Amino acid sequence: MLPSEKGKCTTAILLLLAVLILGSCTAVKPYQRAYLNDAAMQPGKLPIEKFEENAQAYREGASGGGTGKSSGGCGCN
């Protein structure tokens, strides 16, 4: 590939990325802004989901199941 072709290719890729990024922006009406701060819109798990997952991990620890527990609940490996 010639240097001029490489520069054109890089420019085209950057232009495409810029169009995709700017195309995803949108205007939010004032009455819609209340929903952006809703708990369902926040990333991550809700505190109750974290608690339930932790409780399930302890409950299933004796049988080897759960989320990240590698040994049994009896202390043996």
C-alpha cells in the first residue's frame, strides 16, 4: 500500500468513526430528563441483586455451586 493510500484509508476510518459517534447523540426534552436519573438507568447491579447473589453464594457453598466459591462450605478443598 502506498503512503498516500494509507493516509486516505486512515482518514476514511476516522471520519466514519466520527459520524457514528456524533450520530448517536440526541437531544433530550426537559420533561424526559427525570427518567435519565431513574434507578433502572444506572449501570451495574442494584443493591438488592448484590445481596441476593451473595446470599446464594453462601447457601450454595456447601455443594460447590454459587458465584466464585471454589471450595465446599465445610472447609475442605
